Amino acid sequence: MSTWIAIGATALGCYAVKLVGLLVPAGALERPVVRRLAALLPVALLAALTAQQTFGDGHALVLDARVAGVAAAAVALVLRAPFLLVVTAAVVVTAGVRAMGG
């Protein structure tokens, strides 16, 4: 039964967040600071998620094959490679490091 309570609470919370978003005046959203933050927030959240998934394992810092894959992707991005090549480089390097025993 507690699972359904959690699902209901989550649904109500999502609805409340949507409602609050609709109640914000349009003038507040047109301010330059708000527009700049709205543009930068997804990038910051994605970077934090990537760092947490790459370097974290519970409460421990982990340096394994994922780090090499992210480093390869970063190099490919610096070289302005297409996105598909960036992902391919990360996958190949990560698989290669894992195959070598890392």
C-alpha cells in the first residue's frame, strides 16, 4: 500500500510544480537573468549527472574505464567531431580499457 501512497504523492507533487509554473507572471520570465539561468541550467544539470555517473559509486570515488571513455569524448569534442563520432569514441575507448582488464 505504501507504494501507491508514494505514487499518489509524486503525482500530486508533479501537478503542483506544473501549476506553480503556470502561475508565474510572463513578465518575470522575460527578465535577462531568468532567461540566462534557464539556458544554462540544463547544461549544468547534465554535467553534474555525467560527473556523478562517471566518478561516483555510492559514497566512493571510482576511477575506472568510464573515466577513459569520458576523456576520449572530451578530446573528440575539442576536435569538433560530430556527435555520433564522439559517442563512438567514448564507447570504443571504454570497451577497450575494460577488455584490457580495467
